Amino acid sequence: MIIKARALVVKEYIVGESDKYVTLFTKEYGKIQALAPKAKKVDKGFASATQLFVYGDFILTSFKDTYRMVNAEIIEMFHGIRNDLDRLSYASYMMEFVQYVTEPMLPQPELLRLVLFSLQALARDGVNYRLIRRIFELRALGELGFRPQLIACTECGELLKNGEEENYYFSSEAGGLICSSCKSYYKDFITISYSTRFTMQYILGSPMKQLYHFTVTHVIQKQLDAVCDNYVPYYVDRSFKTLEFIEGLDVL
Ligand SMILES: [Zn+2]
């Protein structure tokens, strides 16, 4: 069978002398692993189209569960992230994350859109990579069905007060905010400000086009870091290799 898929290359690895395996996050079929014959050889055409971060149209033949690439046309290569170590590290983390949370035959077109917007944002000049990482993580979890409850207490259901002077309590275990009376039930809660809560609501609810067009204060960034460092591992049960490097960069 021949299939056509629009996809992002989220992993590439060489097999043997000249072939490559790529993992594609396709719009139509979810995650697909495909053999790209002779892809290591520059003169055979697949070399550039099978690189990590390439978004394109791919034609594959399938037999049982194995796919073989027969044609590839590049739509976008994200040049801006390839020659900068910071950008490359954050983008590699996103690819590892996506590779882990996607499944064969389970299309997740909104998650794919999010990754594409996130790569575009990373490629722009003068952006805050740490903020991009947190926006990506929070929104990705939202798209995966783990959207935290930020309006009412997840324990008793009481609507939370709105006001710039208010503090809020976020618990990964509870799956969102808890009110001051219920917070004693949860040991893992993190105190966040009204602005951080607002930022999280914006990240989860705004159109993707507008996701990467705002900045935050140092305090909000710190609180977003704390929330995501707790929330992401709680729902995505895996330690990412690419994160070790990024966390080294964040300290500098
Ligand atoms: Zn409550």
C-alpha cells in the first residue's frame, strides 16, 4: 500500500552503510517509523529531507507494520535552530518529548501544530527559550488531555476568587488548583500568583498563533518552572536525556 503523509522528522538514525531510519510524527497517522534507503548518501535525494526537524510531504510504501520511504518533499527545514546550540537543545528536547507521547495510528494534529509553532518560535531572534519550553510543555499536556483545572478548586469545586492580591495553590496530584481550605490534603502544592495563574490560562486557551508573543517577569518564569517541573513528570512518566543538557544551560 502507498500512503502519503505530511510529517515532521522527530528522530533519525543511521543503519548500516547508507540507510537511515526516521521516526515521523505524521498529521494523518500519528507516529510512523520508516526506512529511508540510501538516505545517508547526499546524491540520492533523501539526505536533507530525512534530517531531524524537517517538515514535509512524504510518500511511503507500507507492508504490515513496516514503512519504506519512496519520496520526500521539504516544506520547512527550520534552518534557524540548526546552528545554535541552545536552540538545538530545546528543539531536540521537544522532539524527544513528542516521540515519547505520540503513538502509531493515533493522529494528534493539534499537537503537531503546536510543535511546528514552537520550532518557529525557537528559530526567532531575541526569544526566551526557557519560556518557550514551558509554554510548549503546558500546552502539550493540555492537548494530550491533561489540562489542569484553573478556575475552581479541584477538591471541593468552589470557584476561586479573582484578584491580583490572591495566591493560588497548584497541585499536580490534584490536577490543578486547590483552595486554601483544601490545600492541607495535598503535600505537593506550589503557591502561585494571580499573574502566573493568568499566564497559565493564556497558554492553555489562546490561539496557537498567539502563543509565543508575550514575555513574563522573572517571578512568573520561576513559578512556571516550578509548576512544570512538577506537573510534566507527574503525567509524562519519563526522564528525557535531552533535558539534562538544557538544565545545565539554564544554570549558566
Ligand atoms: Zn477546595
